[in-house]
Amino acid sequence: MLNKSQSISARLSADDYAYLMSIDRNGAVTQSEKVRELIAMARESVGMHSFARAYIASAEAVLPIKARYAEEDNRSLLVEALLELLAEGAAAVQSCADEQPLAPQLERKSLPAIEAFLEKILLLALQDSPRTADPESAARIKKQLDSLLNK
């Protein structure tokens, strides 16, 4: 059974030792502090609290749909915007799941995906011949934006 802390020893190559000592995070100065920071960094990179890890996981979930879409002849800015929003939005939600308070963190993490989505929607509304699979989709988006902006 482990005590509150456990002593370890390891032999490192010169390159690995130089990397370990180069870690400059949370004021880590000693070898022990740097090892603890290295462990924390590893935990963050594999857990869902890491946006990058969460993005990879959510992008993998959308990947079969993206592959199927890529095989089709129809291209749609709306579909592409939706698939990107799904992947990035899911990553933001996953990476903020344990944050307290949740709302400010989730807003910060999801804002870039929302902005990119809105830019594509605005493009659809402003273009004369927007790239959509169904022309009615673009007409509906234009009508909705006009209604919202002219209230």
C-alpha cells in the first residue's frame, strides 16, 4: 500500500533529462516538482478536460458522416458548417464538463466554433448563388436572418 507520497528513482538519457528540466509550469523548480508537472501534463492530454483530446474524440464521431459527404457530388456550405460546429461544440462541452461555474468556461471554449458557424451562415445569406445542396435552405436562412435583423 502506498503512503501519501512515494519516492521513485529513474535513469534518464541526457535528452530526456534536458526535456524534464525544461518544463516551466506552475513554478516547478526541483526534479520532483518537474516530474509531478509532467504527470499532470500527461493526465490533461489524455483526459476529456483537454480541448485537443476532446476535439479528436468528437471529430472521430463525425468522421464517418464527413467521409460519406465527401463522396457525394453536392457541396454545401451549410452542411460543412454544421459538421464543424458539431465536432468543435462537442469538444467544448466535453472539455468543460467539470468546470465550476460551467457557463463562462463553456462560452469561452465554444465561441470560436460559434463565430465560424455564424460567418458561414452569413456567407450563405449574402451570396447570390450560395453553395447549398438544396436552394430552399439558403432562401430559408436569408428569410430568417432578414426577419431577425429587421424587427
